[in-house]
Amino acid sequence: MERLEVMWQSRPGVLGWLMTTDHKRIGLLYFWTTLVLFGAGGVEALLMRTQLVKPNNSIVSPETYDQLFTLHGLTMIFFFIIPMTTGAFGNYLIPLMIGARDMAFPRMNALSYWIFLASAIFLYTSLALGMAPDAGWFDYVPLANKTFSPGHNIDFYALAVIFNSIASTLTAGQFIVTIFKSRAPGMSFNRMPLFCFAFLAASFGLLFALPPLSADNIFLFLDRNIGTHFFDPSHGGAALLWQHLFWIFGHPEVYILIVPAFGIATSIIPAFTQRKLVAFPLVAIAELLVVFIGFGVWAHHMFATGMSTTALIFFAGATSMVVIPSTIQVFAWCMSFVLGVARFKTPLLFIAGFIFMFVTGGLTGIMFVAIPFDQQVTDTYFIIAHFHYIIFGAAVFPIFGGMYYWFPKVTGKLYFERPGQISFWLIFAGTNLLFFPMHIVGLLGMPRRVYTYPSNLGWTTYNVIETIGGYLTLVGILVLFGNLVWSYFRAPAAGPDPWHGPTLEWTTSSPPPEYDFAVIPKVSSAYPNWDPEDREEDRRKLAGGVLVLDQGHEQVEVTPVDGWLSRVAEMPHESPWPVLLALCLSLVFVMLLLQHFAIAGLMAILCVLTLLGWHGKEPEE
Amino acid sequence: MRSGLLRGKRALALVPLALLLAGCGQKQNALAPASHQSSDIASLFWWMTGVAFLGLAVVVALLLLAWRRAGRRGAGGDTQGPKPGERVGWYVVVLGGVVVPILLISALFVIANLFVIKTTEAPAANSTKRTILVIGHQWWWEVRYPGTSAVTANEIHIPVRTPIRLEVRTSDVIHSFWVPELNRKIDTLPGTTNEIELYADAVGRYRGDCAEYCGLQHAHMGIWVYADPPATFARWLARQSRPAAAPSGSLAAAGRAAFLNGACAACHQIRGTSASSGVGPDLTHVADRKTLAALTIPNTPSYLHDWIRDSQRFKPGNQMPSFGQLSERRIRAITAYLEQLK
Amino acid sequence: MSGYVASSVERPSKPAAWWGMVILIASEATLFGAFIGTYFYLRFRAPKWPPDGIPEPRVVVPLILLAALLASSIPMQLASNAARAGRLAATRHFLVLALILQAGYFAYEVHDFSDQLKTFDISRDAYSSIYYVLLGADHAHVALGILFSLWLLWKLTRGLTTYRVHATQGIAWYWHAVNALTLVVILTLLSAAIG
Ligand code: HEA
Ligand code: HEA
Ligand code: CUA
Ligand SMILES: [Cu+2]
């Protein structure tokens, strides 16, 4: 034990954080960064809502409004949900759930965080300079071309999105390999927690969805800056090419947003119903399937572009299939609620709320399968309602629930239940007030992305209600965080396992030690913490020094499918290279933005040199 | 199938939502259809909403049931050993999560995408008596009547109860033509012509908006469709096809001169004069229109005057500069001239 | 590894680093998939491909070059095998051989690339845009592979360690993947000559 402490100890102070490769620290860095960005996206949203509170309002100018909704969309999707779920929750929890001591490539993990941080700073610099992207989060050409957007706004968009997707790709690859290779021996694929299935699905989604987006943005950047003609119909290009590539990314992306939330839900439900999840194998398959089918439905975002009816019908057909994995899961969750003994504590309340919101938003999603109906409501507030129900209700609610659920694990403290429940009800009421009227106002003809609207179309009342709901949501979120902060200082200690949770993270102390587990745990089911004999055996192994791996910075590797022990690998420890590499990469992007292509090339060489340094010191044998 | 397989079957129309949506001015309301296309879509919506609420109700019922049963047994009992009720769980999951959704969605798919879609489909070329061409501009609509010399902006006239083939194009970025009470929307794509049918059941005026974000003034890109009795329409079209009348009175004559010799002619066309640019809307019969700048302001002499003097105030960022530097006399004169262009 | 007492049987499996390389290749392949998809999307909308005024791509020379490049996979694999067998000298020799083939290919291609830019430049039309982007992206990957090999050679001047054996294997893998990509890319571009 003492040896483990020494081997895994990290440097104190800021330097320790800069050089850290500990998945828990990286997870926390992600958490705080994305939280700040969530605040930024939320402030942007509330500014929009304030502008829309009455007709012909002029709190913000049209220029500002356009930047607000574009940044809001970009921030919430690329800089909040993805990094919050994968970066924060995934990083912190995956190794703990599979009984590992760290990610498979700890330095790459750090690199992904620093690149993410740099890309966020890069994007928000544009706001400070008054040049934030302003062509919407899907940034259609030709509006995004040099002709119609001459400023640097769209260059910021293209580069920030590519930059950010490098970080996400690293994270995704990292998770896949970690889940394949670093599970505790005995955890075969069918004994893996659903949380890990979900993150595996999301990671595969990211891995294959991001390259088309990068390709698209490379084309855009080249069209804008060196005069290529990918999107220019007068020179053989096609404006629809942008849309195809964007949505080939964009639709899988929305499932990438939701699947980790499924994972969180399937962690909380067994813990708070004290029952193994109903239809576990079906749910596991559904989690993978939803992402897979999600790659074949992209053109349902383009139903009004005048594509051939045959093509529309094909994509509508695919869209109707993608629904089935979701309905399976909804009923599996609901039946687990019914068949178990549901304790409606705050985390479970958020999950119940999530189910309600997800079903509501999912049902409007199904309506879009009806092509004529979609063509009627597309680009109106009805769409905004659909995806906020799903995104806020179904992706953010579980994030909030997860914050409560794992708060004791991360901080070692319990949280206060009463204010927790209050925060849930405030947020639940707030979001429904905020987003439900959007359905109606959309049907009444209100297009999206309008900075103001006339007074005589009957939209005003709904907009007022929405704005009130927005502020109510803010209050709820503040109560939530206030409660957590208060709990951190005042609440009683939690102990290792306050919920009698099913998965491995509850077997270790709260907060977990730097090496996560004193002994690599034994696993013989998907609910290892509910297998008392196995935990008993862990204690025996620890006493006997079996699988303690205290001779170095060591971790086991297993066979990917069956989870047989394969070898013990030495893991890299703290390293300055990730930060440095991210820094050099930022310079590349800044130079690209400034159109100093030669200097950008030099900076790229600098990156290569950094990589040389990174690989300079070989691990000892 | 054509007009309204689904019509009249709104028994499922949900009372609360219906109340919220009724009586809301019916200005740009997808649920106040005035054509068979729009009405089929609206029926589709009500049916889907009805079934959707049932689905939601099932889920909420299950959650409430769980709430009721929460105090049933001591916690912790089910974590080991066999999973109680697993078989029932599987039945419900397979039935509710696979079988029922497949049935419902298949039905929806067939009705919507094989039948209803036919009514909303674009008519084939030459299948209608008349084709109208609409061209989106940042941020107004150009309207042409092929076969005549009529050109107007933002206010389309069509004969009532007559299918019209609408061709949409763009002169710059993507816009989307959308008049919800008449039909679904259709995007205008660069380098492409898209089509849609326009049909109105009743005489009246129907409002629409540009639905695809197209830049700064996307919010002010409205359109009106007037469905006129055929005779009225024919008269209107004949009037629109004529060149502009000569100005009467010295003020208007001065206005005409100022218009043609000043900057205005660089952007606008007035048929019958030397002004023939296509940058801004055709003003040959501008006084015939009820609004200015894509429904942004009413077309009254004082608004017209103010528009010329300071168009940027009403529609910040629009492509017509403010002409505050022109003398008040000139603006008055131009206004007087344009007012005569009926 | 002394604290470790085998409690279960050890099964051999690919190391994490191998999986990492698979992931990298999958992501690169998808990027190229998007490029190639774009190529055909643009192509099937174009009335004439390549457009008037652009010469059809030459077929013979690129195919010969391609063969040379593909051949370099053989010494690469031999190097990897030799490294695993612990034969340092053989590893180095095969690596040098592969490097010569790679560098020859690359030098000619770069020369050709800049030559073609003089006949029709990248901002001419959509064909030239995707043509050069696709080709350029592929060349960049070849260049990266060459850098890898150089780095490896440099490492190998100071003997063979487990780490370097793994690196040799990984780089051989990367190289095979780049070759496969190049094959697809070149065939895609040459398809303009037959269509
Ligand atoms: C987390 C993100 C997320 C998720 C999970 C989804 C889920 C779904 N989405 Fe959504 N969607 C978005 C985020 C998301 N969406 C966003 C951001 C946009 C807009 C982008 C933009 O334009 O800016 C969008 C837009 C969008 C469109 C394009 C609309 C348009 O612009 O015209 C369509 C069209 O088909 C669609 C469909 C669907 C469908 C069918 C699902 C399905 O997966 C839903 C499945 C779920 C259920 C079905 C619920 C379970 C229900 C039950 C258990 C009850 C029983 C059910 C039955 C009887 C059927 N979505
Ligand atoms: C994850 C996705 C996500 C989330 C959570 C939200 C949340 C919200 N969104 Fe939305 N939204 C999008 C994704 C999201 N949105 C997207 C993709 C678009 C389309 C953009 C486009 O068209 O291009 C959009 C568009 C959009 C519009 C349409 C704009 C238009 O078309 O003109 C509106 C309008 O009301 C809106 C409002 C809101 C509101 C009020 C919230 C609120 O729920 C927000 C509430 C959050 C807060 C109030 C923040 C509180 C947080 C803190 C206080 C943190 C504290 C931190 C520390 C202490 C460190 N959003
Ligand atoms: Cu034109 Cu929006
Ligand atoms: Cu989608």
C-alpha cells in the first residue's frame, strides 16, 4: 500500500496539475472548464431570451444576436456536452468502473484536455474581438463563404471546430482502447457496466463522425482563404456538399450527445431501485445500435432542400428505424423503476425527469419522419423545441443527476437532499416553461434565428413565457450548484459506498486514491459491488499481495473480448509534453487564422519536434 | 387521396393544445390551413400528436406506478440472486419498445411518406396553367410572372383555387420560401431551381417568412400571397405588366428626374424609364404594394419617405444605404413620384 | 513485476499500442473516405470530368510509381519481422531499403505535383480543388511515414529495445495503411481518365 502511494503520487501545486496524467485530475479539469463554458452558453441563451421577450426589441443588435445563437449552439454542443460527458464523466469514471488505474494512454489523455482548453480559448477570443462566428452552428454555405461573410468570423468557426475535434478524437480513441484493454481481469464484454457500453458507443461515434466534419471545414477554410471551389456552383462545386458532410457528422453527433446520458441513467437506475437493470443485453445492444444506425439518417435535416422524393423517403425510413433502440431503452428503464424499489432521491428524480423529457422530445422527433410535416416545421421554433427537450432534458438532466450521484465519490461528502430536490423541481418546471411553448410558437409560424419578430402574429405571449422559464431554469441551476458547494463544506462524510451502488467505483474509498484500487478487483458479473464474495476475495488478495502491482506505475492489460489477463504494462507518469504540444498546436491554428501559412508550417514542425521530445525517453524495462 | 384523406378526423385533437392554438390571429399558422396541402399536413400533425400523447401517458403512468410502489419492500433486497419480475420486464420491453413502435411508425411512414407526400409534392413542369418565379435576395423576394413582363417584390398574387407552379431560386445565399397556411417550405439553393405548388382554397391574404437563416435581416424577410378571384387577378397582372405611368404634376416629375439621375437608378428598375437595375426590388408599381422592405413597414407616403431617408433605421444592415444626405425636397419629390406608381 | 503472482492464466493479445494504431488508422481512413466521397459527389454532378481545359490524368507513370510505393511495404514488413526476432542489422537494412523506395516515390510525386500546378491551379474549379486536396493529403501522409522511418532509423543507431521493436511494428502498420490509402486515392484520381 505505501509503495503504491509512492509510485502513484503526483507533484503538488500548479505544476502537478499542468503535468498530470491522472485520469481523475484530468476529469476534474474537464469538469471545471466545461462548467464555465456551460455558464457562457447559458448567458448567451439568456441574452437571446431577453431580446426575444417582446416584439421589436433592441437589447442586442442583429449582428450580436447572430453571434449569440451561433456561439450558444457551438458552445453547448462542442464545448459543453461532449467534453462534459466524455471528458469529465468518462475520464473520471471509466477507469473506476472497469477496475483500472488509469487510461490506456495517460499522456494522450492529458493532451486531449489541453487541446480542448486551447480550442475553447481560441473560439472565445473571437468573441472578445467582436468576430465571433455568426452563420449558425451548422454554418451553411454560401452564407459562410468569403463573399457573404468577409470577416474572420467564419475562419474562427472552421478552425475552432477542427481544433476541438482533434481533442475529441483523442478522447474517443483513448476510451475505446481503455475499454478494450484495461478492464479488470474477469470483466468480459457481457459483464461490462452499461455506462461503459454507452461510452464505447459514443467514442466510436466520435471517431467516425468527426472526420467528415473536419473534411468539411478544411474545404470551407480553403474556399475562403485560397480560392478553391468546393461549394461554389458556378465553378462546379455544390452548396449541398457542405450540408451533406455536416449532417453526416451532425446526426451521429446528436446521438453522441445522448448516449453518455443513457450511460449515466443506467448507472443511477440500478443504484436507486436496488435492482439489476431489466433486459440488460437488449439495452447494451441498443446503446451500440443507436449510434450505428445514426450514421444513416443524416439527410432528415435536409428535407426542404428539394432533394428527390426517393432520397427523402429513404432517409425517412432510416430515421424510423433509429427510433427502436430508444424505445427499447425507455421501456427497460421504466420497468426497472417499476420492478425495483425506487428511492426517489435527487439523482433518480433527475433520471425520471430525463425519461419524461426524452420521450417528449423523442416523440416530436418521430413526427419528423413524416416528411411533409417536417418540411412544414423545419427551421421553426418547433425544431428548437424538439432538440432542447432532448438536449436539455435528456442530455443535461442526467449530467445533473450524475453530479449528485457521484458527488460523494468525488468529494467524499454527502450532499443535502432537500435543496437537491428543490433544484430538480425548479429546473424541471423551468425547462418545460422554457421549451414547451416553443412547439406552439413554431406551429404559429415563428422561424428560428430571428433576432426579433413583429407584434401582430400572436407570438408574444409564448415568448414571454419562454423567457420566464429561462430565468427559472437559471435559478434552478444556481440552487443546484449552490447546494453542491454548500455540501462540499458542510455535509457529513460519505464513506466509500453511500448508495450501495452496483459498480466498481463504489468499492474504493471516496475520493479514490491516486492508484484507484489497491488491488486489481475480481469481477464476475456486471454488478461487481453486489457480489460480496468477490469483494471478500479482493481483501484476501490485498493481504496476500496478489495483483497489487506495486513495483511500478503498473496496470494490467486483458484480452479485448473475454477479459482474460494478458500482461502487466508499465504506464507513463507525469509529463510536461502534453501541455507543450497543445501550445505548439495552438500556434499553428493562430497562424492559419492570420493566414500566415508559412509560419503555420514552421509551427507544425515545432509540433513534430515536441513529439520527438515526448518520445525521447523510453520507458525503462 | 388528393384533398384530405385525413380531413375531418380530428376527433383526437387535443383539447388543451387546441385551445392554446385556436384564435391566435391566424396570421402565419400552420394549423389554420387554407389549402389541401396544408390541411393534410395539419391533420397529420393532430393525429401524430394524439398518438404521441398516448405514448407519453404510458411512460408517465409507469413512472407513477413506480412511485406508488416505492415503499413496497425494504431496499437492498433485489441486488443479489435472481432478478424478480425479469420476465414481465422483458415482455413489456419487447412489446412496448419493439412491436408497438414498429407498427405505429410503419403506419405513420406509409400514410405520410407514400400518400400525404403526394399532395405536397412539386407539380411537374407544364402541369399547371401558370408558373411563377420567386427569387430570394438578401433580404427580399423578387417575383416574376413568366410569359408577362410583370415583376414585383414580396407580394405575390395568385388566382384562387388554381394550382400554381412556383419555381424558387436565389440570387445569393440559401433562403426558404414558406407560407404555412398554403404549403410546406422549400429552400432556394444557389445554382438550382426548386419547385413547389401554391394553391389557395379561399380568397384572402396569407403571410409567409423566409425560413432559412440568411444573414443579418433574416428576421425581416416576409412575404404575402394574395389569393384573388380569377378576374381580379387577371386585371392585376395586366396592370403589373404595363410600364410605369408618366408622372403627373411638377413635384412628381422632379422626383422622377431625381430618381433617374441619382443613385436610385443604380439599383432599381422602373420599367418604361432608363432605370433598369436588378439590385433592389422593381419599383414599376411600387405604390400598388401594401408594404415596403419585405413586410417590414407599411407602404404609406410617410413611411416611404422615411425609408428613403433612413432605410437602415427600419432594417439595419439591409442592402440599401440610407439617403439622409439627399435634400428634404428631393426625398419629397421622389416619394411623390413613387406614390404615383400604381 | 515481482509483486504480481499469477492468479489466472495469461492469454496473449495485441498490446494497447497496437489498438491505438488501429484507431489512428481508422480515423485517417474515415477522413479520406470523406474526401473520396466528395470527389464522386462532385463528379456525378459535373457535366464533364475532368472539365474542359484540364488534361486527363496520366495513367502509366503514376501506376509504376504506385507499384514502387506498394513494394516498399515488403521491406517494411521484413524490418518489422527482423526487429521482433532481435536482428538489429537486418532491421536497419530493410528499413533503409524501404526508405529509399519511399523517398524516391515522394520526390517524384512532389515534383509532379508542382508541375501540374503550373498547368491548372487549385483555384481553377471544383475538380482541381478536390484533385489537389486529395493528392496533397495523401502526400502529407507519405511524408509523415518517411519522418517516422527516419526517426526509427535514428533510434536504431543505439540498439534494439522492446520499445523500439514495438515502434517498428507500429510504424510498419502505419506504412501498410498509408499504402492502402494511397492505392485508393490514386485509383480514384485515375478514374477520371476512364470515365
Ligand atoms: C441529443 C440529441 C438528439 C436526439 C437524441 C435526437 C433524437 C431524434 N431526433 Fe433530433 N435533433 C437534435 C438533437 C437530437 N435529436 C438536434 C440538435 C436537432 C436540430 C439541429 C439543428 O437544426 O440545429 C435535431 C433535429 C432533428 C430532425 C431534423 C428536423 C429539421 O431540421 O427539419 C429530425 C428529423 O427527422 C430529428 C429526428 C429525431 C429522431 C427521430 C430522434 C429519435 O432518436 C428519438 C427517439 C426517442 C423516442 C422515440 C422516445 C421514446 C418514446 C417512447 C418510448 C414512447 C413510445 C414511442 C412510440 C409509440 C413511437 N431530429
Ligand atoms: C447542449 C445543448 C443546448 C443547451 C443545454 C441549450 C440550453 C438553452 N438554450 Fe439553446 N440551442 C442549442 C443547444 C442548447 N441550448 C443549439 C444547438 C441551438 C441552435 C443554434 C443555431 O441555430 O445555430 C440552440 C438555439 C437556441 C435558441 C434559438 C435561437 C434562435 O434560433 O434564434 C434559443 C432561444 O430561446 C435557445 C435558448 C436556450 C436556453 C434559454 C437554454 C437554457 O436552458 C440554458 C440554461 C443554462 C444556464 C442558465 C447556464 C447556467 C450555468 C451556470 C450558472 C454555470 C455556473 C458555472 C460556474 C459557477 C462555474 N437556444
Ligand atoms: Cu432569407 Cu432567411
Ligand atoms: Cu438528426
